[in-house]
Amino acid sequence: MTRVLANLCAVACLFTSSIAAADRILHRENSLYSQIVVKQDGSIICLQFDVRRNLRNQSCINTRRPNEMVFSYTKMTMTTLLFTPNPRRILIVGLGGGTLPMAYTKLFPKARIDSIEVDPAVVKVAEEFFQYRTTERVRTHIQDARVWVKRAALVEPGIYDLVVLDAFNGEYIPEHLMTQEFFSDLKTLMTPDATLAANTFTISDLYDSESVTYESVFGSFINFRLPESANRMIIVPPADVSSDRLEERASALTTTLKPFRVPIEKYARLIAIAKKKKPDWNQNARVLTDQYSPANLLQAR
């Protein structure tokens, strides 16, 4: 009987330790902007933010396959290469764990990448746990993106051929980074043949207003969505690209993007379909401006 109890205890201890190992807190701190948590579940390490409601994953890395993109939205962002195959100057608004700038620098080691992040604590966590590195070509600017973009647009207009918006505060995109005025400053920073991609959501009270705000600045855009994901990617291409051309570019990128687990040929087909669809938002919705940007109110419902 004693041996049976001992064996049961041993099994229980192993089970308890496996649970602990499966969901381990590596880091926790309260920054000026949110509570930051880094959790590990097996080989997956995730960065989470908690503002008011609950913890939400912002970035994840697979330590066994560090190039692999864990989230659908990061994979979806790689569709920018269908429109700008060889970017030289890249602007990324919102750092998270640094997944996107690190992916782009691996793909394009000669490209200049500027990442804007308001929270210095996020930068430190990205460097410590997510293999993010600032180099001569990969620069990190710790500043509010609205201020940084406004100043950069005055000093160096028309320099970026790829712009990615991926700024979240734990609940949604900060309201001052969703306005017509902000997008106009961003457009000033873009070259005539630049591509813009914005990571946002399919389920939001802001869906209509957000969509018409992008339209008011950039004109028509590609509303790229996946059935299995709540994210949507707003893609503003430099020019219309035919379905055949998308397929051709996707085929050329397949091997390159394989380590990142990006099904680029599937995405190219879905984008070709999305291009033909009519807008699924109310085009009479009110445009978001600095005077009217109720993002926080809508998200609090």
C-alpha cells in the first residue's frame, strides 16, 4: 500500500510540475502604459499586455523554430512583398516582441528599418526574450508614433517604400493613431510606389469608420481577411496588380518564406478574390479625425 501511495504521489508531482512548466511566467512588470507579462508554454514564449480587462497575446516566438511566425496576422503581413518585393526603407509602427522587424531584416539584410515604440519597457522585453536586436540598419525609436511621424514627415518626406501599422495598447489601436490626420502624415512619408499594411480586426464597432478613414486618405484598399482569424489586413498597394502577377510573385516567394511558415501562394489567391469584392462597410460612416475619434468609448462597450 505504501508503495502504491508513493507511486501515486510521484505521478501527481510529475503532473503538477508539467502543468507549471506548461504555463510559466518569465517576466512581469507594470510599465507606464500597461502590465507586461511574458509567459512560456513549452517552446512558445508570448508577450502579453493587460490594460483593463485581461491579458492578451501581442507577440509569440517558437524557440525551436525562431523564424516561424506563430500568429496569422504576422504571416498575413508578409503579403506586402507581393506588392513591394524588395523594400529598401521600412517603417513599422508598434514593436511588440519585434517579430516583424526581425523577419524583414532576415529577408532583406540591406534594408533600413525604423521601428516606433512608445513604451521603453516593451523594447527591453523584446530584446531579452524575443531576440530583437537594434543595429545600424534596424533602429528603434522610443516615442509616441504620432509625434515621430509628424516630425519625420517634415524632415524626410517620401522615403519609405513599406509601412506597417501594428500598434496596440492591449485592447485596440490608440485612437490618435487611427485618424485622418495621422494617415495623411504617414502618406507624406511614403514613396509613390510604397505599400502600406495595417493590422486591425474584423469584429469591431469601429469597422465602418476605420474603413472610410483609410479610404479618405489612401483611396481604395485591399481588405484581406482569413476565415480562421479575427484579424484583417488593410493593404494599400502602390498600383493594381493582376491575379497572374500576384501568382507569379507568390511562386517566387514560396521558398524564401518557407522558414516563416507563410502560405504565400494561398494568400495571393485570397487577395485576388478580395480585390474583386465590394466594400462590406458602411461607406457613409463618419471619418475618424482628431476632433472625432471615439475609439476608447466604442471599445469600452
